[in-house]
Amino acid sequence: MHAHPTAPRTVTGLAPAVRRVLDWPVDHVAAAVVGADGAVLADAGDTGREFGLASVTKLLSAYAALVAVEEGAVDWDDAAGPEGATVRHLIAHTSGLAFDTDEVKAAPGERRIYSNTGFAVLGDAIAGATGIGFADYLHQAVCEPLGMTRTRLEGAPGAGAVSTAADLSLFAAELQAPKLLDPRTVAEATTVAYPGLDGLLPGYGRQRPNDWGLGFEIRDGKSPHWTGEHSSPRTFGHFGQSGTFLWVDPDVRAAAVVLTDRDFGPWAAEAWTPWTDGVLAELPEPHR
């Protein structure tokens, strides 16, 4: 007899793989694996606990920017940031702005320079165009409609959000089956923008190329990398220096969220990749 389509999936092997985060050398951790249909396939830790997201914030801010573009509040080609730079340059880390200062280190489009400053300028551009403070715009455009009630931007658009694994599971579901945006917009955002540019991936060294979409880092062939050795090249997402990450792997139709309260360091580089590979190996059909 065939199982009903809505019958619970068998995830016996996945749950132990996800729970391996509980062995990490951190005080607190929460994790969830989310299927493309939005179902949480397995989780671990206190998924309602709030964590600082650090640069995983950029995924939320980028999504708000995508909403602003779809609404017509801003255009990708609008001038913003250094001379010659646009909204598209800022979100793709090609504006030429330095990591965390106003120094301009390259002409727009020439280099992939990962920039918190660029995201601050992006937030200011959206606030100026909409007349709404960026934190409020993010709340209204993304968090509120997705039911992310424990998520808020307390600081800069590049690194200042607080959230929970439960809330980010809702966001991970949205990334896989968009309801707030045209799926074509999300597809563009998770496709390489300004291909062929080299750059430094924080914590993992120089990557040639250092591919990025519109706010979303794209794995492609990067090595070393914070995702799994077996993650598909189409995998996209972000990690944060607070010991957090979110990835979506379209090839296996699943996403993962992990939040910790220990800053990124050698422990994370050693733990994250095996964890992801363990999850990928245990994903149930139809995810493999």
C-alpha cells in the first residue's frame, strides 16, 4: 500500500545526525533541518532560544532588499555608495568599500570585497527610498509576514539581528518555496553576480573565484568552505562570526540552520563541515 503524501517521513537516521551539534564545544546550540516543503525534518537544542546572528543577518537584510526592488522602492541600478556604485554592487560585495570602514579600496565591480559597510549603506538607501527605518522595513517586509516573531534587527543591517532556530526555519522554508517574492527573483539572488571575481572569504582565505549572489554566498567549488565537502555547488547561504550558519542545498531540497553562542574559530571549521556531510548522508527520500 502506498503511503499518503502527507504521511510523516522516516527520518530515523537524520535525527541523530542533527543532534551531533549537542556534542560541540559550545554553551548553547540549536539546529534544524528543513525540507523544501517547509517541514522541519529534525531539530536539536532549544529552537526557541534567541541568538545573535552576526553575518547571517545579511540573508534577512538581503531578502528585505529584494522585496524593496520588487515593490519598486529601489532599483538595482540606483546609485548608492561610492562613486559609480549601485544597489546591486552593494548587495553583491562589489562596491569597492572596505570590510568595516568607509575606505574605498577598488572601483565598483572590480573585486569581491566582503563589506559590512556596504550593507549599512544598502540599508540607508532602502530607508531613504521608503521613508521607513531599515529595521522596521525588515520587520514589515520579511519577519512579520513569515511569522518570525522572535526575530529583530537590533544593530547594523550586516550583522545586528537576533533570532531563533525556529524562526530561521520559517525563513529557510521561504528561501526554498518563496511566497513573499517571485521565485525568479530568488533564483537571480542565488545565482552568481559579477562572476569571476576573486576575494577573501572571512575565516576561509582567498577564493578564486569568490562567488556571491545578491546577498547570498554561493558555494560553487570553494575549498575550504564552511558547508559540507558533499554540498552541491548550488548551495547558498551565509555564516556568522557568532558561530551561526544557514545553508540551502537545492540539489537535495533541504536547508539547515545552526545557531551557537561561541564565536567562530578553529572549533567551527572542524565541526561544521562534518556535521553538514553527516546530515546530507542521512537525508531521507526524496531529498537524495
